[in-house]
Amino acid sequence: QVQLVESGGGLVQTGGSLRLSCAASGTIFNVDAMGWYRQAPGQQRELVALITKGGGTWYAASVKGRFTITRDNAKNTVYLHLNSLKPEDTGVFYCNPVPHTPADSWGQGTQVTVSS
């Protein structure tokens, strides 16, 4: 089973930027789609962006135009570039295949906190 490790989170002010990384222990080249999920305080985890094996992308309406998802198959890494951050973007960010199945365990995630 591929292990996923998220990193790059932190505390930023409104309008700031971050780059999140999701490093896989094995190849993700053949995974149809990889996604970034966000769990805000007291809320359920939600998918905010995905990237397909062919490079196609999708974004939740709340982040479209501000977040960009990319992947580097040679490095087995998926990135999420966060720009124009808002306090409502605060949460723990995780990566996993899309769709997520019970066989896909969740990593530790990386905390993003946006101060107003």
C-alpha cells in the first residue's frame, strides 16, 4: 500500500500563500486521480481539488481561481498551491486518491491556519 505524507502547512495572514506537498512512498503514476481534501474545524472532510493521470484538474467552487493542483510523477509527489488565502481556508489538508475508498488510509495531514 502506498503511504502518503503531507507537508507544507503553516500559519499565514489573509492573502498569503503556501505550497503543500504530498509525497508518496510508491508510484502514483497509475492512480487515475489524486486529490487534496480539507477538514475545517468541526466539519467533515471535503475534496477541494483533484488532478487526473492525464493532467486534467477540478476545483471546488470555494477555491477555484485561488488554488492550483499539480503533480510530478517522476517524484511521486502532488502539490497544492494556495494563493489569496482566507480565514475560511483554515483546516487540515490531506491527499488521497479520488474517489477515496476504505482501502486508502489517511495520513497525518498538514495544518493550514489563516489569520484575519
